[in-house]
Amino acid sequence: MKPVSTFRSRWIPIVSLSAFFSVCIASVQFAPAQERVRSDEIVANLAGGRVIVHVARDKIIFAAIDQPIEAHSIPPRVLSIDTHHVGVLLGASEWRLPADPKPVRLDKDFPHVTAPNPHYVANPDEIAPDLETIGVAFLERLRPLVSQLQHKIDFKPDEALFEVVLIGYAPNDYGPEVWTIEYRIQQEVVGTRGDYWQTRPLRPRFTQLYPPEKHAAKTLVEVRYPETTKPQEPTLSQLIQGNDPEIEDLSRGDPKFSKVMESIDRGQANKAAPEDAVNFLRAVLPLIVGKAKFILGTMSDGGFQWVVPPDEPVEKAKEDKNQPPDAPTLHHKPNL
């Protein structure tokens, strides 16, 4: 996915990267079977799937669909990052250390986002400080894990080891926003025999997906990980625009659904009535995902609510003592 230019001041220019991680399932470090890795190697479990985001009027609706990369892959997980953002974690969000049966999960014990890290904000005029802080926080979680990858991994240009779909509201009344934060790695051979590689994570790359550029259509946002996952499958927006028979039948059964689809088709998804948009996405997801599991939630200035909650508890960043008690949180009672 290529970054899009935007007139918004929150856009960051992308620094060129010299090497990128390839999502290669056959790579020994990421093999599902323990016998395919050395006993002293760290193993990353990859979360694959799709994230669909509908920024409606006064509410953001998002869904995460589990599309396993391997037989024992983990699902996409949701993390409360700060009082105004949630993140859907894709890729290597869980790691297993050789001597520890308990996995290291990047959605666990995430530090509450406050002030930017002065060691990393080298170009404060090029990126919003809150985004930089979130990106660096994940980078610091990844660094000690990635450094334990000591064998060559097959690379493919422009693919990420780990990805966060950031959903929420920007400060200073900027409004709703959706970003991807992608993490790649770089490897260098160490020694003369070429059997030991030094691995390090590169600085994250930020791509703004919403809002679009001025005068551009405002439609659904969809992210897939890896990007090569079933590319023949159309996006939900494409199904709506292509008059998919099952979705057309759904709209004919409820005039409110028809209005939501019309707003999406016209590039005015932001004008859809929020509750109608929630009910539409809840009804259409089973039609497009088949037997795959999915979660569905909403976010607004008033906080977060589940529509279809995950099977396991959702993590949130460590509490900030200065955080107001009525701040948005993922731990509001589910709206089932």
C-alpha cells in the first residue's frame, strides 16, 4: 500500500528504506511447527486478516476479520492506545521465546501514550508528535524481539513484519482519522561463514488512509495483511459499487441499509446515519466473510462500544494517573 499525499498537516514524508520484511510462511523463524525451528530461536506468530472502517456521521465503525495465515495463527487484536485511538494489530503481534512458555504479546502492557520521546523526534515539523510517540512505543516493544532473529529471512520489497491500523480522533478538533503504521526489518550478515545475521527493526512508516485528500470521495477504508491475502476478493466498497446480488437483497429488505449503501457508493460515507451504518455492517459481514470470525466495534467522542466483541479480553494501555475518569476506554460495557 502506497502512501497518499494529503493537504493535512499531520502527513509525514516517507523516508526511503533499504530493506523490507517479507511475509514468507516457509521461513524457518515463522514456521508453525516447532520442529522446523531450532530450539534456541524466537518464533513470531502472525495475525492475518482484513480491517474495514466506516467513518460515518459522528461515529467510526470498524471491523476486523480473522483470515489465518497458518493453521495456528492468531487473530487480529484490538488495543486501546490512548483516550482517542484504538489500534488493530496485524502481523507479528505475538512472539514465543525458547525458554518461556508464555508468549510475548504486543497488545499487553502497552505504555500509555503521553509526551513524545525526545530521542526519536528528530524532525518534529514533519510528523504530528502524537503519531510519532505511538510509532516509537511499538518500535521499542519490537526491538528486543526482532534482534533475536539471527538467520536469514527471505525478503520481498515493501512488506511489513508488523502493522497497526490506527483508528480514532486526532487532537485539536482535527476529526476522525485512520492510519497504518508499518514496521519493516533490515538484516546484515555478521561473520565470515554467513550463517549469523544481525536483524533490526526500521523506523515505522506512516500512511494516512482517512481523511482523503480534499474533494476526494469519502468511502470505506479497507486494509489487508498480508496484502497478498486473496487479492482476487473485492473490497466491500467494490461489492457495493458492483451491485453484488446478496448485498442488493440485503438493501432491498431494509430502506435504511439502502441509504447507507447509497452514501458509500456516492463517496459520501461520512454522511451515513451512524446507527444505520452500524446495523448495515453487522448484517453484511456474515455475507462477505463466510465462516471467518470477526469483531465489530464503534468509536465516537463519547467512547468505545463493542457490537461483536472478541472472545478474549481486550487490552488497553497502562493507566495514566492524570487521565480523566470519563475518558474513552475499551472497557465500557459491550453493546451486544
